[in-house]
Amino acid sequence: MAFYRIPGPLCVMGAMPVDTGTLGRSSSPPPGPVATDMDTDFVEKVVGRKIDGTPLPLVTLRRMYDQHVRLHEEAASLFGVQSGAARFEQATVERLGELIAEAQSPRGRAAEKVTALLDKEGTDKAATDDEYRAAIAELLSAERQMELKGSPDNSGLAAMSQLVKVTKVVSDRKAAQLQKLIEEARRPGNKVTEEDLSKAVTNVLSIERQKQLLGAADDSDTLATNAMLGEVLGIVGERRKKAVKDLLEDAKRPGSKVTEEDLSKAVAGLLGIERQSQLLGTSEDSSETMELLAQAIAVSEQRRKAALQNLIAQTKQPGNSVTREQIKKAIADILGSERQRQLLGAGGPDADKEISDLLEQAVQITGEREKPAPDRPARVSVTIGQVRVLPRSPSGR
């Protein structure tokens, strides 16, 4: 056998081997923990969930569970049961098991149903509002049962996330329906009624309110909703103006059957829309509305004047049945119309004089029909426009 020596300086006994202190080893140490600070929050928040935090479908969770069981076995075989890789896979498997159990619970099944309905959106088989309503009610009921059982976890956040998604879907749907109705209502000869528009607006405002309560509303949605409301008020306002014009034209014809109640109701409806437009900030010019209001008051005043003139004429006939109450009511009606006309700044001195003369006759007749006590003559005072007192007494004093 050839001679050999351990490499090293000559004439030096006990030289250390060249690999002393290096990483070279003839055998590896027993496997042990590589890390003891595994991020359990990561496993809790990410494993088995989508980017938005909602759980994956049950089928996907089961497939992932099987995969991570195999990965855990491989990690335990290669690096040991206490290695970081094996412990991570163990935590992942446990978390997936919890999510699978959750998905199979009543709450999980309800959430899965909502997810299935959302997945149909945009297709020919999109879910109806009633289907969404029933699914959300089932989900919230199951969530409530879990709370009553004292099992708090972050599944409530997932339920709220589902609720927000459904609310946005329904909100977009209601807004699209209202916009379509507005376009239809602008076409000549359409059959869209005010009730149809009112119902659509109520639906949009209701779902918008829900979005605000959930904190899911944004400025763009609010601006779009306000714009549509302005369009609806404009459409309804034009319709009501036309209705008032038609009533006024009919009321001016001899023998018209338009009553004061009809005029009053139509004018009140027009003023209501005008007020809503002002509150919403969409009213641009109210001069036409004020003109129609003035015309309606004038027509009503003419009718009331004619009614009072007729009563006065009847009182001059022997054996008439006109009562003091009838005359007083006619006087009150004319004074009411006069007050409205003055508030609008309509009429003029001639109109005031005509009303004054007519009321003076009515007051005189009323005074003559009274029977005062011998020691206290009756006196009647009437105020018209600026303060004017018309004293009359049965004795003529």
C-alpha cells in the first residue's frame, strides 16, 4: 500500500483536517422545527377565500382540502412533522376543514345560494328580485341563529359582503328600469302613467337608501339618481301643466261641468311638483306655473262672483228662500279668492272696486235680514284689499 500523509505543514505533528469547522458533515442532524412564528392570520384570512374575502365554493374547498392533505404528508415525510412546511400545510388543512363545515351548515348553504344567484347575473337566466330577497332573508336568518348560539366569527362579514353585492345588483337593475321608463314616457302617445313613474322612483329611492345604510353608496350613484328624479319631475310637471290648461279652457266654456274642486285639485298637484323640483334644485322657470295659478284663481273668482250676484238677485224676488248663511258663505268664498289674487299680485283697482260694490250689496242684504235687539243695532265690517270698512246697519244709521 502506498504511503500517504494528512495534508498540512511539514514537520508539524497533530495538524487538523482541512474540513474542520466547515459545513461538511457525514450525516445530517435529526429533523426539527425550522420556524416557530408561523403566520396564522394569513391562513385565517386568505386560505379558502376569494380576493374579496368571500369563501370559495364547496366543490373548490373539497378539492383544495384533498390537495393540501397530500402536501402535508409529503412535507412530513421529507422534513418532519414539526417542520415549518408540514405545520403550514396542517394549518391549511384545518382551516379548509372549517370552511367546508361552514359551507355545509345552514348559513353556508344560504351563502352558496346567494353566490349562485349572483353568478347568473348578466345571463338570460338572471335571478328575479323575489329570488334575491328570499335568498338574502335566508342568509340573514341563518346568521342570526349563529349569533344566538354564541358562535361569533368573521362569517358575518362575508354575509354582509354578499348583501352589499346583491344590493348593488338590484340598484343597477332598478335604475335601468327607471331610465327605460323615462325614455318611454317622453315618446308621444305613450301609455306610461304617473303611477308607473312614481312606483319606479320609489323603488330606486328605497334601494338607494339601503345602499347608504350599508355604506355602499358613492357620489356617482347619488348624482345619477338625482338626475333621473329631475327628469321624472320634469315629465310629470309638463303633464300637470297640460291638465290645468285643459281644465281652464273647459271651465271657460258656457255650461262647463268643471267644478272648483277639480280646478283646486289640479292646481295643488302642479304646485306640489313645482315644490319638489325646487327642493331638488331642478326647477328652472316657474313663471308658467304662476301664470296658470293666476288664471285658475281668476276663473274661480268669476264663478264665485256670479254665484253671489245670483244670490243677490234672488233676494230681490218676493218669497225667496235665500238664507243669511248662504250669503255669508258666498262672501267668504269671494274674500278667499281675493286674498289669493292679492298674494299673487294679480288684478287691479277696477277688480277691487267691482268686488267692493258686490260685497257692499251682500253686506247690506245680510244686515237687513238680521233682527238686532232694540238697544243694540247690528253693524257689519268687511275688509277688502287695503283696509276698507263698509259699515251697514238694518236701521240705516
